[in-house]
Amino acid sequence: MPELLRGNNMPPYLSRKNMQLAKKVRQRVTENLSSHLTIQQLSEELHASPTAIKSAFKNVYGEPVGEYRKSVRLQEAQRLLREADRPIAEIAEMVGYSNPGYFAVAFRGKFSMTPGDYKRLVRSKGNCLS
């Protein structure tokens, strides 16, 4: 069973089919972060209704597909800012944000600091460890 993101709340009964559907959606969403798959595209690809996709995913992972994708993208951006020596705009594009300004707003909303501030903080901590 996939890891549940709801803490102690157990999901309502889910059929094996819905569990598999949620797993497939998660796989498609995370395999290429720069893609902009819509629920309709997932629906056509996975031969399931948009409602079934949304419901199964939220019941298994505890949040809507879009919020999950945003969270995964921002966590990957955080890792890249820490580990890769690339410009912030390039990292933003690598994780699916074509607008660096929008990326900065989303990053700040999740981590309470801008990508530039995060990168400086990580580097300053790294210098202290050397």
C-alpha cells in the first residue's frame, strides 16, 4: 500500500483498482516534473474518468493531484538548489516552472524564503562545515 500522507487518518475503503489508479497517476506526475499533464490527459491515458482519478488520488495520498505535483516539484527544486550549481531560472524550468518569478512565489510559499535566500543559506552552512 502506498505511503499515506494523511497522518493517522485512514482512507475510506478503496478497491484495488482505485489504489492502482492512484499509483499510476503518482508515477506519471513524478516521472517528468517539467511536464504539464492535465487531469484530462491522465484520464485519456489511463482510461479512467477525471472524477475517478481525483477521488482515488486524494483518498490514497491525502491531497489533490495538483497540490501533490507542486509539492514534489518544489522539493526537487530545493534539492537542486542544494546540490547543483545552476542558475535559479534553470532550476525553475527543470521542475516545470517556465516563469522564474512564479517559481520564486511558490517556493517562498512552501519554504518561507526565496530560492536565492535558500541557496545562500545552504552555501553559508556548507562553508561553516568545512
